Amino acid sequence: MATTRTPDATRRSERSRRAIFDAALELVGEVGYDKLTIEGIASRAGVGKQTIYRWWPSKAAVLLDAFIADAGDEPIRLPDTGDVAADLKSVLRATVDEFNDPKFEAPYRALAVAGANDPELSEQFVNRLQDTGFQAYVERLRRAREAGQIAEDADLGIAAETIVSPFSQRWLMRTAPLTYDFVDTLVDQVLRGIAKR
């Protein structure tokens, strides 16, 4: 006699969640954040909009979770070859490539813009996404200081912010293109300011 299996609700939920994430990321690239809707995400994902509202309160919340899910759970750690300038340039060059990729740019820019008008979303965006990346820069600079490459009295938080903020500003405001030359110069200038004398 054949046994009937009970459907695995966890697997079904995970499939639905992944379909919702994929739909949100695709649609924000196609139509932009302003025209992105829960209805559109639900239709593209093949789920009812009540399924989305059961898990998320807004399209911004869906997009944030989708973006974080795509980023992965691995802790961020910058390379340490012993040459802090080369390591920072390598990471920032990869970040230039990522930020210039439309698949990355559309959801990230949408989240940044939505966060400007939604303090709760902004706090989640910073806590769940930006802080981990920022702390990775601080940690790499700390290791460089321990290796005698950076002045003992350098404020590593401000140094990390001095590296990532001009990058973010240029990208967000579109004041100039993000290029390898730009990030290389940025790293050299910051490290010159905090170098051990």
C-alpha cells in the first residue's frame, strides 16, 4: 500500500520566499523603485499578495531581505596580504565593478533612496547591511596598525569612513563615474594621512 506524504510546508515556503526575492530584484531593475508594487512582485513570483504581506510590511522590506539574501551569510573579511594599500584597492576595485553592475545598482540605489524617507528602513539597512562592511574596513586597518603601517593614534573608524564615504557619495549623487583610478587615489590619500611617521 502506497503511503502518502504530507507536503513539506517549509520547503514550499522557502521556494515562495526565493521566488518573491527574485521577482523583487528583477522588477526593481526593470521598472524602478517608484513603480515597484507588492502586486507586481506577487504576480511575477506566482504567489498571492497576502503571502507577501504575511512576511513583510512593505515593498522596501521585501527588497531589503532580497538584497541581503543575495549578499549571503558569510562574514565580510577584507584580504590581508601584508600590504594594506593593495588590499584596500583590490576590495574597492571589486566594489566599483559591483556598483557599476545594473543588477546590483538598481536594488541598492532603491534601498538607499527609500531609506532617506523611512527612518526605520534606514536603520535596518545600516544595521543589517552597511555596518558589517564598514566594520570589515575598520578591522583591516586595525591589523595594519598592529603591523606598524598605521599611526598608533589614528582613529580607525574615521579613517574607514574617509574611505567609504566619498565612494558612496560619488555613486549615490552621480557626481562622477566610479573608476579604479578614483579608488586607488582615495586609498593612497587616506593612508598617507594616517601612515606611521
